[in-house]
Amino acid sequence: MIDLLWVLQRLTWTDLLDIFLVALVIFLILYFLRGTRAVSLLRGIVLLTIVLALLGGIFPLRAFGWLVERALPALLVAVPVIFQPELRRALERLGRAGGLLARPTGRKAAIERAIAAVTKAARILAKRKTGALIVFERETGLQDYVETGILLHADPSPELLIALFNPQTALHDGAVILRNGQIIAASCILPLSTAFLDDRRLGLRHRAALGITEESDAVAVVISEERGAISVAHNGRIIRDLDPERLERVLRAFHRPMLEPPWPAWLRRWLARPEEEELE
């Protein structure tokens, strides 16, 4: 206790600023890596580092200390390689952080129209038992997968979505990707999930939906060609056998964080225009 008071008495404002900046960097790293597989890897690396430091400090292990000293530089090189997808995603989030501070009114209306169009199209496609895969891009960019398809840049409508997944058209294979309420591309190739699926009725569309949600924070809507069932995949998990009404509620719930500014709710209400408050 006396040592702690001795340290606190000698802290200057520059020391406090230094501590704050280090804490801020650690917080930002964890914030941008949240919801990714890198969190488990990072937790394992931190735990391994702590164990190695304790062993080296408690016991006079010269050979082991030499091994740890030589292994740390290699670990620093390996971390960017292992975390390459997560680091790219974090930089994308950081680049979009400025855009999140703007009022999302225009984007909110576009996304709501897109959700309504997808819900109506899903109802018709499920009734006709026409297979479909529709992906909503969120914070993580999907440009690599957009470039595998045919660029459209079209406003979504039930008629357009139904036409794109018509088995007689050239674009019915692959996925349709939506960005900020607009159809960016169709016939896109997505990564397949390697996770074990206990239900053999889940085909390639479901594996592709799980795969893209494992690699990003996207939300994927799948219509089964065999049963006409509607499913939603997110974060490597799938919600199956949805009716159109529940599908719309699920999509709105997943998009709610994107439609609200990052400031507190009381400040949003204070800044909201009267017409926006009426809509809410």
C-alpha cells in the first residue's frame, strides 16, 4: 500500500497522458477486432506471453529464457500474417468511422426500402421454391466478393430480385450483394463454410451464407430451393424456417446499429428533427 501511494504521488500529467494513450490503443484494437476469430487467437497469445514472462521471472531458466528471447521477434512477424483478414477488416472499420458520425437519415431510408424489397421478394421466391442468396454488407467491406460478380448498382425492388434469381437467367447462380440499400452486384462467388452441418438438407447456398458471415459481419438471407424455407445467417450461425414477417424483424434488428449514430440515445433524441421523432 505504501509503495502504491509512493508511485501515485510521483505521477505527472505526462505520465497520465501516456497511460491513457496506451489504454486507448489497447481499447481500439479490441474494439475493432470484436466479433472476429482474432479475439480467441489474441487471447491465446496474451495468455502464452504472460505464462512465459512468469516462468522466466520466477525460475532461473537460462535455456528457456534464450528460447523465449529468440521466439518473440518471430512472433511479431507471425501476428500480422495470422491476423491479416482481421487487420484488413479493422482498417476498413477505421476508415468508415468518420462516416458513422454523419446523420444516417438518407442511408436509413435506403436500407429500410431494401429490407422491405428483400422481404417481399423472399415471400414470393419461397412460395415458388426458387433458390436465392442475398447478402447485406454492413461495416466490413465485401469488395473482394463484389468483384467476382456482375456490377449492377441498382435500386432494389422485389421484381428485380425475383428476376435475378430466375433459373432461366444468366445471373441466378451466386449471391446478390447489397450495400447501403443498393444492389451492388449479382452472381457473386462467396466462400464456403467448412463447419460441420448436422442437417444434410443445408446445401451450398447455406454453406456460402455461413462462410461469408464467418469472414465478415454481413447478414445473409437464404431461400431453399428444395423446401422453400427462408433462413438468415449471421456471425457463422443460421436462423432457419422464418416467415416473412419474422424475416423483416430479424433484418431490422441486425441493421439497427448501422442506422443509429454512435452518440448516446438522449443526444440522438435531442438532435432529431420533429419529423424523425414522429417516424420513430
